[in-house]
Amino acid sequence: MTTLTSDARPVEIEAARRRSIAVISHPDAGKSTLTEALALHARAIDEAGAVHGKGNRAGVVSDWLEMEQKRGISITSAALQFAYGDVVINLLDTPGHADFSEDTYRVLTAVDAAVMLLDSAKGLEPQTLKLFEVCRRRGVPVITFVNKWDRPGREALELCDELEERINLRPTPLTWPVGEAGRFLGLLDRSNGEVRTYRRAPGGASLAEETVLSPQAAADALGEDHTEAVEGVQLLDPVDRASFLAGTTTPMLFGAALANIGVRQLLDAVVDLAPAPNARPDVDGGDRDVDQPFSGFVFKMQAGMDPNHRDHVAFIRVCSGRFERGMVVTHERTGRPFATKYALSVFGRERATVEDAYPGDVVGLVNASTLAVGDTVFDSAGPRVRFPPMPVFAPEHFAAARVADPGRSKQFRKGIAQLEQEGVVQVLISEARGDGNPILAAVGPLQFEVATFRMEHEFSAPIRMETLGLSLAREAAASDIETIAGYPGVEVVRRGDGTPLVLLRDVWHARAFERAHPDVPLIPLVASG
Ligand code: GDP
């Protein structure tokens, strides 16, 4: 059935023209630069530099985000939406700081494809690898963009080998550089053999001037380098959409985001290859088709974005139907109605009211303190649906938290519960410690800073944190838990849902434990969901 209102196109047509993606990369690979370049090409903004505005910060910045400012990092996970021809691209921001947190992973539950951005001189870096693993586990197909080809770097074929060997991902190039990194002469289009040469725009502030050479003209003008590029690209298979969607191959492109080189080709690849929003599985084993009434799930919570009003914004990925501001939706977990009068779209730092949204789009719901990460909302007039819970990502940092002023214990408990609900940190309970205080667990230490800041400023319950010398969580068979709890150097804790976890110092200690106790296996945490 199609939800149709007078002025709207059918939902399935709106869904089919959407591409919802995220860029995964290691800090400094050029994610902000690429984001700006993508938006520039799509003409959403006039000049690169206006979106994230590093060093040019303006707009809405709340008081608790002063921390973000001080550190010069972006905690706010925003979605950028722009039209490219008839296609609407939703580019979801993955916070990219070295202390990145679960937020970064969760964004990947809300996209249909990812762009893996590599620095040509560095190839696969630790955070790229971590994020790629999440994509692979969740079946998110990946397009690879090798950036900074204007600077000296590695050889194209060497980078291709690295993908195959380290992550078992077969690159299928769409473009290929003529001239090695740092001596960039042009970009070969594999589909027709044309070569584009570029004249860089000063400062990268506008589109680079492009000249298209026919294969023959390119051969004449670029000689040996052209021959080498043509021979190089032929060593690799051409793009194959089925294996890309299955996660075994990656369409690969080269360029320089700073000079806006190769960025249009990347946009075209996203449009041509990335899947449009599609039916989403629910927990009952069914599928919610895009043309069913509105539904979506919360993939991120953000507190205190507006300094004048301590609000909570829940970012929803629309899965089906048309969202209209003001419609009444049901919060699936509580069964309660939720008003959507204050729905936002978030463009960089600016907030704007959103009137309607379609599958693949992101909507921010204000006053959402009852919503939790992973919750489903759906059109109260339509059938009920529940999407699978947010996966739990393996924490690597652990700290015992206690209230600084015992007189604030009530606020402390309330605050910790709220932070757990929002997914700011994971909250674990240790019976062995016996003090009733929680152990906070995080993917990145930045999450602790956010928790500490909010406990003090929002709940008026400053906390003391004692970092534990542990970096690994494992599961174990329920029957083994009691035995394990008796061993030195391990700590047994419980999640809010009662699941026991075994905490260890590091992987070496886990291996030593397993060698000493081969009959007590420790099970690596698999992100569930
Ligand atoms: P992020 O940390 O991934 O968001 O990276 P940024 O976009 O902030 O870029 C990191 C640095 O790399 C900045 O100094 C950029 O100007 C630079 N950079 C990004 N793309 C390119 C490129 O294509 N060529 C060159 N030479 N530098 C680039």
C-alpha cells in the first residue's frame, strides 16, 4: 500500500531516489574535506569550507559542547542532506576523533552503504579497520576512495593488494590514476578509457578545471604514464554490483578531495551502485517495506544541543513511510504516543525544522528523553513494528564511577541511568566489589569525558572516576562464571540486562587464561543485532 498525500510523490519513488551513506576513515584521511567537496559538487553549498567550518565555527553551539570546542573535535553526529541531480544523498557524519565512541559505530546501523576513505600514503589505518569490520558484520557495502593523490604516497596496485590481503576485499577500480601519487597527471575512467586532467583551483575553494582527453589523445599527451595506467587497471576485475552488495568486492576510486579531484566520480558511484533504502527486517522475522506507514529507529541521542533549553534530541533513521512533522507516532518500547511537533533536520551545526522525510532520511526529535538508542517509533495509525535492538559494541575502556558528594546519590543514580539509556556509556555492575557503584564501559575514552561532564553539569552530581587497568571484555558460559570469578586478574561483572561479562587486562591475559584453563573458554564479544 502506498501512503500518498496530495503534494507528495509515492513513498517508494522517494525511497528509490535516496542514498544514505557514511564515510569511514582514520582521522586526518580527509573526511571533513571530502564531505565539503561532495556537498560542493552537489551544489548544496557554494564554497567548500562552509559545512564543518573547522576554524570557522559559527552557528549553534551549546554550553556542554564547549568541551568539544576546547578540544577542537566534533562530537555532534549530524546528517547532511543534499540533492545530486534527482537523487537525494544523506551523508551521516561518523565522529572521527581518535577517541571515537560507540556513536561512530551506531551511525553504521543507519546507512545503506559506506565510503571507505584512505590516505594514499597510509592505506588501511587502525580506525578504518575497526569501522570496516562493523560494516562487514552488518552487511554494509563499501566503496573505497583513495585520497590525497596530489601528494607522494603508495602505489595504486600496492594499495589494492593491501585491501585483498588484510581485509579480504577485492578492489574493482572505476577510476585509476595516471602518474604515481604526488605526480598526478590525470584520472583514467575505466568504463570508456577517457582521461581527465585537472587544473587545481586555488585553495581548493571551487571546482578544479577539468579537461577530457579521448583515449588516443591521452596516449599522445601522457605517453608512458598513460600506458602504465591502462595496464595497471587491467590487472583488476571491473566493478560487479552483486559482489559489491554481498561485501566481497569494493568499487575503488582515486582522487584528491582537497582539489576536488575524483569527487564527482565518487558521487556517481554512490548514485549508481549504493543501494537505495529497502525493506528492513523487524524482530518478528518479517520485513517492513519502505511503502508501509512511517517507522524508524533511534540510532543516536544527543543531549543539550540548545543551551537555552536542556533538550534531548533523538536522531531517527526513517525506515518506511512518509514522516510529517506534527504526526503522532508511537514509541514502541513504552507503547506511548510521542509528539513530533519539534522535528529537526541537522545541517552541519545548524538546526532547521524538517517538514517531511522519507526512508533513508534522518530526523531529529526534540524533547526525547524517554527515547533510547535502538528504540523504534512508528505511525500510531499504522501497524506496530519493532526493529532489532542496537548492537552492543565491545567496550575497551573501563572505569569505576562513584558520586563525589554522597548527598547527591539520588541524582547520581538517575544520571547514570539516563546516560545508559542514551547509550553514552555502557553501565556494568560488579557484585564482587560490593559497593553498588557502577563500572562504566566505553569503546572510546571520550565517552567517559562526556559522561563526567554531563553528570556534573546536567545532573549536578559530579563523579569520581577510577580507570581500571582492563581493556577486554569476553563472554563465558553461565556455568563457568562462578569458577572464573575466583581467578586473579579477571573481573566478572553484569550488564543491565543481566548478561555476565568477564573483564581482562588485554588479549595476552585472555590467551594466558585460556592456556591455563583450556576447559573454560572465553567467548569474544560479537556485536549482536
Ligand atoms: P579528517 O580528520 O579525516 O576530517 O581530515 P581533514 O578533512 O580535516 O583533512 C586532514 C588534512 O588533510 C587537512 O590538512 C586537509 O587539508 C588535508 N587533506 C585532505 N584531503 C586532501 C587532499 O586530497 N590532498 C592533500 N594534499 N591534502 C588533503
